[in-house]
Amino acid sequence: GGTSYIVITTNTALPPAGTRIDPSYRTRLATIKSPNGASALATAAGASYYRIVGVGFAANVNGDGEVIALGRDAQTTLAEVPHHIELDRVLITGDAALGQRRGIALNAAHVTIANSDIRDIKDVGQDSQAIAGWNTPGPITIRNNFLEAAGENILFGGAHINIPNLIPSEIIVEDNYLSKHPLWRGTSWTV
């Protein structure tokens, strides 16, 4: 119920604050992986004040769903929306052979995703996104990340908003590197 952040981190040397992490850190990070198609990290309704720093996330089984789910598309009130969540210097990697539909589902408020690396997000027969949000009021800050997805690197909208009169607002996207791997062109991945 307070406003102090709960910090989840790896006990290792990380790049300095404000510096983007890269895959060379992968073996030094604690890595969280879902044992199935559910998200490796998902928030409860109204969860708040979490900071995830220097943690790795691997693809879900068969690349299903999203690796991290902040909030839910089924939320119908603002009280259910998780808020004040920061992801800093986080690595999210899809499966090279099977893909991963989405890196982060962003249906929360007061979220910052910074200095992180999300790559190898791709799917067959449907769009894929490094970051996608739709049932969020904002504010959202996406700053200084490497974002690689075959579909949309960053997407807001594209799905039904279940909170009445909600308009995602105050979204800042700056200093990110957006990439689509050239080898995906002409393959079964939906680019």
C-alpha cells in the first residue's frame, strides 16, 4: 500500500544507470523463463511500485503470448490497472527457431521501460510486437531501448479497450533503436 519501490534485480555488475544493456550481459543475469505459454512475469490487478533492474527473460514455450504482461486486456476499471512499474536494463529474447509473439504487453499506468534490449520477437501468420499496449491510460515512457520485432516494434491500440472512456495518453518514445532483422525477409516470419 505504500509508495516505496520493490526492486527485483540480479546481483552482478550492470552497465551504469542510463546506459542500454546488450546481449553480452546475458550469462551474468538471473533469467526468468515461463515453463509454458503463460507470461514469465505478470502483474496482479492493482499491483504497484515495482522496479525490475538487470534481469533476463527468455522466450515462452513455443513463443506463445507475451514474455512480460503488465496489466490485462480484460481490466474494466482504473483501480485494476497496475501502476508505477519500471523495467530498467532488462533483456528479453525470443526463441531463434520458434519466435515469440510479444515481448511486453503494456496495459499498466505510470510505466517506464528504459535502457533495455528486446530482440528476436517474431511470429508466423500474425503480427508480433516488442512492446504493445492498448488497455492503458498512460503515462508511458519508452526510452533508450533496442527493440527488434518482425511486426510492430512499438504498438498502441489495435485491440479492444475494456475500460470505459479510456484514451492512452502521455506516451513518450525517445532515443530508441528500432530494428527488423534483414534475414527475416522472405521467410515464414510475418514481417
